[in-house]
Amino acid sequence: MQSSPSADGSALGSDAGPAVSLRDLEFSWTRSTPVLNIERFEVARGERLFLKGPSGSGKSTLLSLISGVIGASPGSCLVLGKDLGRLSTSRRDALRAEQIGVIFQMFNLVPYLSVLDNVLLPLTFSAARSAPCVRPAIPSDRKPSDCWRVSALEMKRSTRANRPR
């Protein structure tokens, strides 16, 4: 994996260490019992895993923590060597835009955009990710209004197309 330069010119990660490292991490939506309580969890670079559990078990919360959408206290969440708890909101946004791809369960497509424009939308948040992209030709049988008429497989392919490589 290569480090990508951030907007301020610094690298957003390095090739050393795990992709994700959680230590003594807790998260509660309110001041009640923690939804997550993780003593230690690591994901190696290049490792793939399948996250499974019953509804309400904290899967989406864990992914939101790892992607920097929400923060945990206490504990540490390091992603690509960056401690998300020490990054400002804008730096977490930059890390997510340049280094992290999230495929949501409900796809989160913008209804007034074409499938292609939905695929290209995340690239507008990161010059580093959009630079190597070439805008493909739009299939003649698709119009912007067809966004919600695509199959589930086409939606999944659309959301996967814009994730970081």
C-alpha cells in the first residue's frame, strides 16, 4: 500500500503496522452500558474479514468508529497509523476520502444522479483518488432517472466502484 499525500502535503499513513488497531476502546450512544467494549483488535494490511452479528450488536458502530465518522472514549483507534482520536474532524474527513472506502448496506445513492454520477461523486472529495480516473461512456440505455431502477447487483457494483484500491 502506498501512502497518499493529504491536502497539506503530509502522508496519510505508512506501510508499517496494521491497517486497523483498536486498544481499550469503548463506545456508548448514551451514558448507558457501552455498545462496544474492545480490549484489543487488529486488522493487518491486506487482510480481509467478514463482520457478522445479530442486529444491534455494534457492527455499524464499529465500522463508523474505524472510518472516523464517530469517536470513542476511552480508548484508541488507529487507522493506517493515524490515531483518529487526535485528528480534527476535517483530517478524519480527508483520511476517509483518500484512504477508506465504505459500502453501506442501503447503498446511499443520490436519486437525482445517474449511476455513473453516483460512482464518481466520492471522487470529488479527493484529488488523489480522482486523478487516475477516466470518465467512461454512459450506456445508451441508462438515463439519470434510472438510478432507482437498477438492480441490487448494479447498485452494489456502483458502490464498490468508488472504493480506494
